Amino acid sequence: MPSSFPQKAVHYTRALARWIKAGRPVRNEAEILHILNTFCLSCESYDPQRSICLHCGCRVNTSPSAATNKLAMGTERCPVGKW
Ligand code: SF4
């Protein structure tokens, strides 16, 4: 679990590189809402104050922008295998 800002920055940079290399695939609005509502909102690793996953440090929200929302980034998966 990334606990420091540098660790989170490295994680994000790697995720971004994977996403760009894969051709920038994105999930649609329905897919994003399904993952957020079904898995993240009830997850013990979800921080509702900051809308982030405490396990990986990524932002998880309803934004369609892959740059600001892990759920929109088609190459990303749940770090503990929930989705
Ligand atoms: S990405 Fe996975 S671990 Fe993180 S809050 Fe969502 S369901 Fe939980």
C-alpha cells in the first residue's frame, strides 16, 4: 500500500505509462458508475472524504477523465481484485 506521496506518484506514473502504451482505453460512464457503486463505495479502503482508494492512493470517482479517475482508465484494476 503506497503511504507516501513519492510512492503514490510512482504508482500513478506507472499506471499512466501502461494506459498510454495500451492506446488510452477508457471505461464509459455506466462502467465507471457500476464499479464505484458496486465495489468502491462500500470498500474498507475507500476514503469518502477525499474520494481515493487508500490501498493504491488513486482517485476513484465519477469523472470520465482517465487522468483524474482510476476507474475511467481502462487498463487499471482493483489492487485487491474486487473488479
Ligand atoms: S479500487 Fe478496490 S481496494 Fe480501492 S476502494 Fe475500490 S474496491 Fe476498494
